[in-house]
Amino acid sequence: MGTIQISNLAFKYDQMADWLFSGVDLSIDSSWSLGLIGRNGRGKSSLLHLLMGDLTFSGSIVSDLSFSYYPQPVPDSSLLAREVAVSVAGLEDYDVWRVETEMEKLQIDFSVLDRAFETLSPGEQTKVLLAAMFADDGGFQLLDEPTNHLDIEGREVVADYLRGKRGFIVVSHDRAFLNSVIDHVISINRNDIDVYQGNFDTWEREKTAEDESERREKSQLQKDIKKLRFSAAKKENWAQQTEKSKSKNIKMDQHTNLDKGFLGHKSAKMMKKAGNIQKRADKAIEQKQGLLKNIEITDSISLNYVEIKHYDQVISTNDFQMVNSAIQTPSVSFKVKTGQVTALLGKNGIGKSTIFKQIMGIDQPFEQKGELQIKKSIKISYLPQETKIRGTIVQVAEKEQYDVERIFSNLRKLGFERELFNDPIESMSQGQKRKVSLAISLAQEANLYLWDEPFNYLDVITRDQIIAAIRKQHPTMLIIDHDIGLIDEIADEKVVLKN
């Protein structure tokens, strides 16, 4: 049985002012199935790369395990999937059967191996890379967001697959997925890292209890500090008044001199006592500053939503589909009603994003059949799957005439690092890019939101902030997502595309 021993780990990127990790001590057993949880930018991917030995750090990471990382870099996506699989798995061609064994468990047809990797759907690519990773049954797997681009059925298949494995760390924003596959949690907090036994729900309960304990302690300490400061101020004021009375120009007889001496002694004593009380108050303040060190400060966010009350619905379709010589989407009829969230569900590649692009009037190699009616003059905020915007946030805002201060405000509430505000968006991590796209969509004045897998790469805390905003404001929204737990929380209606 192997272990991972991390001692006094410290790490930061060259461009960072503060340490990403400092003084981290962890002990991990190789038999554990771990979920890695933390806000975007806290270092989840960085920790995985540190274990892989890809980054320079101080402290020590000692392990007898062989690590492998998903997603593996694919040097040439034009190669056959078979060639990519054996390459990233470090196998010879004749050992491709090891990959096929894992593919069978992942319910993916062997025929995809004879297609160019770049022609596979995102879900097929994910499964091929996972099969290649687990072809080495002696390794310890590090899985960075494997649920992105998987449909609901695909997530269930991968979850079932991982339940048959032991010894891995997985990053995912899908809490239902995490609950079903992990037995331990590594939580990257604001100021430290903890390990919990249990699944995501266990971690959330224990973390909430810890936060409440810190809040109660802070509340009591604030009351104590107020009392101490009031007492110190009262005694200091008495001493100062005594000194003033001692200095008055009064008749100097022996009795008066005795009073002045007594008062002076008592005044000095009171001043000393007041000073001691002030020191106690200052010490209590220091103690208070150490509290709430790991409570996530999450401000409420809101959508810049404007409801058009005189429309009962903003989109309606009837026998609608998109077709070309090779592909056609299923025929579908649905309505997007004002003030409701409609979820568009279906397998990867069935045409959900194609429908969104048609609504937005984006050119596609398809012909429309059936009816698609969109109310005139409605403002639509469109959040596509991939973030293709380039330049700094200010440059994008100026070009598209967005309210940059509203975007920055949204980003701060979403836990986005302020030092990245002036960085090119294309240089950011996937999670950071997604937050920028989301902050822009939230800032746009809109009567309708079209969100295509908005939660990919986002941490669970951001996910909960968005859910809370949607449930509070009830915007008109058409959304695509494969996290069925999330859809159940926010959707008023579900439209399922079936072949």
C-alpha cells in the first residue's frame, strides 16, 4: 500500500505576489478515492501538477506511487485515436488490448479507435483518454475535470467506472458525481488544506459546522472586545480628569497637598490599569483577526435581467430541426416562457448547441426545417460552450460596449483574483476564462439568457452562487447542462432531444 507524504510544501508562480501554498502538510493513502475541492484559482490543478513533478517547489513530496494525469496532452490530434491512446498510455501497438479492455467498461465502441482523434466528440475523446490512463492498473490517477463535456449518461458511465477503481484524485464541479465516486475530500481553503473522510456531502456538513463555530466565536469575541475597550476608556478618562483636578490653582495647605498626593497616586494606578485593559483588548483583536480564516466570503450576485411582461413566451418552435447531407437534429417542439428556466437535454452531439446558434443567427452548415419564432427586439445574453474572447477585460468591454465596472464587481463576488484583471483573457486558466464569460453575461442587460454548459470548469461555490441568483430572480432562460442535480434545482421545464 502506497502513500503520499507532503511536508512543509510552499509554492507560488513567479508572477504571484502571495504564496499559493505555504507550510502544507498532508498524508494521503493510495487506496483512497479523493475529491479535490476549492474555488477557482486556489490551486487544484497546480497541486496535481506538483504531484506530477511538473513544478518547482520548496518542502517535500515523498511517494512510491506512479502518477498519471488527465487530460493528457495530445501532440497530434490528426492521428488515429488508436495511435493517440497507445502513445499517451506509453504502450506498444500490440498492447492496445489494454486500452480496449477499459473502453469496454466505459461503454465506448472499439470502432472509434480507427477514426482521427480530432473527429471524435468531446465525450468520446474523454473516454478514450480515460481508458488510456487506466490501462496502467498500477498507477495513481489524477483526474482534472473529467466530467466536462460528458452528457448525463456519460457521467453515469464514468462514475460507475470509477467506483470500480481505487486510488485516485478527481476534480469536478458536479457534486452528484463526486458523491458517488469518492470516499475522502481534500479541501483547499482560503488559508490551509484539510483532508476529510467521506464524500462531498460529508465535507459540506462538516465545513458548515466549522464555519458556524468560527462565526459564534467571532461574535462572542467582538462583544468581549467592546467591553474591554469601554472599560479601558472609562478608566483612562477618570485618570485624566483626576490629573486635571490635581493641577488646579487651589489653596496650598497641608490637607490639600495630601489630597493631591493621594489623587496623583490613584490616577497613576488607574492609568496603568487602563493601559493593561487596552493591551488585553489589542490582544483580543489579534485573536479575532485569526478567526474566519477559512470561511468563504461569498457575496450575492444578480443577473442584469429585464422581464418583458407583455410576452408570455419569447421563443416557440414547432417540428423544428437542423439538417444537412450528413446530420440532422431530432425534430422538436417547445416554448421558452417568460420568467421560467427551460433546460435543453440530450446526448452529446445530438444538436443542442446547434439549436442555440440558430437562435442567435450564427452561420452554420445546416438548413432549418419547421418553425422557430423569436420575439422581436428582445435582448439576448449568449454564453457559448467555449470562451473565444481575446484581450483584457477592459478591452473587451470597450469593444462590445459592456459596463466594465459591473463586470469587475461580478468577478470580485465570484472569487476572481484581482491581480488578473489586466491580464489577457486568452492566457487565463479554463476556470478563470469561464468566470470572465459568466461575469460578462451577468452584466449584460437581457430579456433572455442562452447558456450553453455554463458551469464547466467552475468550482462548486461559484456554482451555488449562480443557482441562488437564478432561483431568486426567475429569469427567462434556455440552458444546456449535463449536471442533472443542477438542472433539477433550477429548471421549470425540461426539453429532451431524442433520436
